[in-house]
Amino acid sequence: MQRRDLLKSSATGAAVLGFPTILKAQQQYRAEYKMSTVVPPSFAWGKGGEIFANLVRERTNGRINIKQYPGASLVQGQQDREFAAMRQGIIDVLCGAPINWSGTVKECGIFAMPFLMPDHKAYDAVVASDAVQKDFFDIIRKAGAEPLAIGETGYRQLSNSKRPVRKPEDLKGLKIRMVASPMYLEIMSGMGANPTAMSWADAQPALASGAVDGQENPMELFMAAKIHTLGQKYVTKWNYSNDILLFAIANPVFQSWSPQDQKIVREAARDAAAQQIKIVRDIYAVDVERVRALGVDVVVPTPAEMEQWQIACRRPYARWKAQLGAPLVSKIEDVVARSRKT
Ligand code: X2X
């Protein structure tokens, strides 16, 4: 059939059905939208993704079907490729830690800066601020995705198989697995540790075989992944970094949905993020006892010890502030400072 005939016949078909515009709109929806998460729904982060997908399916009566691909499997476990893959159309929906995307969009590294958001009050103030809702969200939009909502990946704590770590000096010579973030690597090497970058998929075998001595991740994740069974006997709750969990949709995908559906999806992401944050914080409140009950030695630094950690991170903080975008970091610092006075 000639192209002209094809156009004519499909136009006639639509006219016969009587609602050509609805038909057109429906044709733009795909059978499945692919969502990448680094961890599965047995972890708070993956659960957040699952809740989001379920809410969207229910509230759109199945018009929008988001399928979760945990283990960052759409990018063969290489979580630092997620954002680039989203731009290429391999991933439609992001539910992830921006630290993993900082090699693609540098500002994505900002939230993981050491001691930037020292507690949940500061965290909540930052997330609600214009610095995030306007400035950061605009950066994400320009980079190719519509940001919808923010959950929480959780405060990252150190673990290792060798000894209790109370102060920066205790890290000397320890081989620590980190995500592929030059900022994280610099923080660790600045304290005398021997950091090595690898994906989450590679981290577990490396811990099991003793190729690395330690790692850092939220204790919620430590428990969900049973990292204590990989010889990790010592944890330090130093709260140095708490990345956001960003829910976002690839721009062309978001634009293909009706305004009503866009609204439903945005609200679903907000509701999922709120539920996900509750899961993370409920566990955070009891994580020391829970991890101790697994036979792990948990060091909770005193305020004086906390200061040592903060001092040790000052130089990389300053360097990375300049690198990742000093004006935006300063804005976030102001929000944090104000949050401490209320
Ligand atoms: O790989 C990690 O450590 C994880 C799961 O926390 C991230 O993707 C940032």
C-alpha cells in the first residue's frame, strides 16, 4: 500500500470509530515504561519504586504501566550509566540516587556531599526549598528528565571486616568499596583509606571474597543485603552522606502523556516518596540495636568524634563545592543554616 493510501485508510478508520483524537492519544502510550532501580523491593529504595509503579497503574486504570528493572539491569548493573541510558531511551523512569548520575550531570553529586545535610530536619528543609524544587529541578529538566518527587536513600555508614573505626586515623590502609564517584573516592583517600570504585553488583562478591575490607551504605541497606554475612563485623554510624532518591520521567515520555495523566503520575511519585521516606526513617530510628543484634559492633561517635570526621572532610568538601556548583551549594547551606535556628 502507498503511504498516501495508508494515511487515508487509517484516517477513515479513526473517523469510523468516531473518536479520532482519543485514538491518537492512545496510540502515544506504550505498553510498558521501563523503570531502573539499583536495588529490588526488598530494600526501601526498591520498595519506593514498586509503590510508585503500583500507584500509577491503579490511578491511571492501567493506561500507564511502569515496569521495574532492579539491579540496574537495563544498564547491566552499571548504575552510573542510568542517566545517560535514560537520555538514549533505554530507561523511561528513574528512581535513583543522583550520586550515580554525577558523571553525566555534575550537580547530581551535590546531595551526597559530606555532612551537607547533618540531620533529617536539615534534609527536609533542603528538599522543600527553592534550591531543590526550582534550581535543581530545572537542571534535571534541561538534562532530559521531568523531576517528580524526592524520597531518601538514607544516611550512609561505614562498615568493615577488620576493626572498630572511631576516628579518621582508624581507616588507614583499609580497602573500601565506593560507588563510582570521584568525590567519594577523594573523601576516603583523604582519610588514608584505600578506596576502590565498583558497582553495587560487584560490591557483594568483592566483600565476600575479602577483595575489599569495607563499604559504606545506609544500615537499612546493610540489613536488607545481609552484609554482616559477608564478614562485615564493624559499623560506624557517622552519618556523613545522605543522597536523595529522585523520581523522574524521561522528557519525551512525560510529554507524550495527557496533562491529567502527568498530574496523576506526579502525585503518585509524591505519595510513593512519602511512604518510602517513612520506611527509611522508621528503620534508621532502630538501626543501631538491630544491627548490633546481628552480632555487629556498631560505633556511634561522640560529638567530639563527629567533629573529627567533619574536619577530615573539610578539604574535599570545599573542592567539590567549587566543582559541582558553588552557587547552588551555598544556597543549600543557607537553607540548612536556617533550619538549625527553627
Ligand atoms: O551502590 C551503592 O552503594 C548504592 C546502592 O547505595 C547506590 O547505588 C548509591
